Amino acid sequence: MDGSLYYPATPAAAGSPAAATLPFPSIIPHGLFDLSVVNGKVWPYLSVQAAAYRFRFLVASNARFYSLALFEYDEAAQQVDLSRRGPDLVQIGGDQGFLPRPVKIADRLTIGGAERADVLVDFAGFEGKSLLLHNDARAPFSLPFIPEGPQLPDVMLFRVAAAPVDPDGAATPPQPGTAAASPEPGAADSAPSAPPAPSDPAPASAAPGASAPASPTDGLLSTRLPAFVPVCPLRTTRQRDVIIGAELDSFGRIMLEINGLRFEDPTVDFVPRGATEQWNILNGGKPTHTWVAHGHARAHCGSAD
């Protein structure tokens, strides 16, 4: 190491003459920007067959929440029809793996920063149509002291093949790169690296003697998932109250806090290796914020207003 990648911890360590007036710590503030990006592409599209697909959603936005549903889209008029819903979203997993059973999203799938959702979508019945993944979440979602940002209703487009899939055939969902011109001026001229179109898992087949599903969504809801082992109620060694708060510093930046401590403050709580604890996570009433813990298993055992 020759020190060329050294970043001083404080302005004073950098020898800055303005060290006393520069913010410490240096942080990236919340950002509500004006372009929707999926896998590195702005307003991408994906050509799909009229079949079931599995998508893994991960929100990597700086501060934005998403509330998602599919609607029919007129590409010629570049207009979404919010009165004509597309196929249902059926969630089968989240941050901690598979759910106990598939769940039909009643209205919209709402996810925030660093949250994940494992979702099935069956495009059967929408042959030849374009479908917009539409977002109607507020920006900011709930931050009373942050100025309102641009709304991003258009996330990405799905173009469904005109021909239905032959259940006895060997049709394979097309790979990105087979679609025609992009629906949005300035978007990529070739198909993007949009969420992949895996061929698994297919909806579970009906049991011998059972009637066929009444709709594609019913078929997805019968998908067999790995066995789920419930963990609530837990045998815990300790309970903790984890109070999330936020304040503005002297530079007008949001400083998130846990139990009154900021990120750079020394750690005061340690969990013994192998212990099981109950954490009562309380929102201090200012920002709505996701809670994503890394490196260990967790279970949501209840909530209250």
C-alpha cells in the first residue's frame, strides 16, 4: 500500500484550513431523483411469454419506497390505463427466504430500501399486451422534514408475446436481447438486463383427480414451497427496546439514531453468540424506515400501531 487510496477520517486529518466548518461525519444525504433504473437500465422493457415467471425484487434506491402493481399500457399513446389491471403479483418469499405459503398481493407490493421480495407473475390471458410495472408511492414516503421529490410512476414495461404458450410444447421464455425498439425515447435501444425470466418454479400441477385452477393466479397460489418451520413464539434470553429516531444536524442533514446513538457512536450493546433475543423495534414517529438486519436469522412475531 502506497497510501494513494488513503481517505482521512476527518477534515482536520486532511489538513483542510476549513476543517472547523466542514461536516463530520461526511455522509450521503437522502436523494429522490427523477429516473427509474432497473438492473442498470432507465425505463427498461422485457419481452415475456404468456406464462409464469419468477422475479426477485431488491430495492437499491437511496431513499425511495415503491408501491408496485401491473397495468395495461398503450405504447402508441404512451399512456397507462389504471382501470385495467394486469396479472396479480403472488409473493412467495422475502428477506428471510420462502414464506409459509404463496400470498396474493391484494392491491400493491410496497417495499423500501434494501428490502427484497420473491414474486411470481403469470402473464397468461394478456397475450399481445404491454404491461407497465407502476409505482404510486409518495416521495418521500414519510419524512416530514424532507422536500417532496419527483414521482416515478413508470418503473419498467413487459411485452407479452401474442401467441399463448402450448402447455405440451417446449416453448422457452425469450432471453433479454430479443425485443424490438424501446418504448421510451432515450432508453436503451436493445433489451436491458431486466429481471431475468427463469423457467422455475412453474406453478405446481394439480393433484390427481383435482379440478384445474380457475385462473392463473389460483395456479400460482397452489405452488409448493419448501417446508416452513415457525419460530414464534420464541424462547428468548433477553428483550430489548430498539427505538429508531432521526434529527437534523447543523448542516440540515438527516442523522438517523438508534436509542439516541448515531452510526459513528461506539457500540454499547453486544449479543452473545448463539443467543436468541426479542427486539421491540419502535419508530420514533418521524421517518418511515425499513428495518433490515444483516448476518443473522430473524422472525417477525407481531406489530402494533
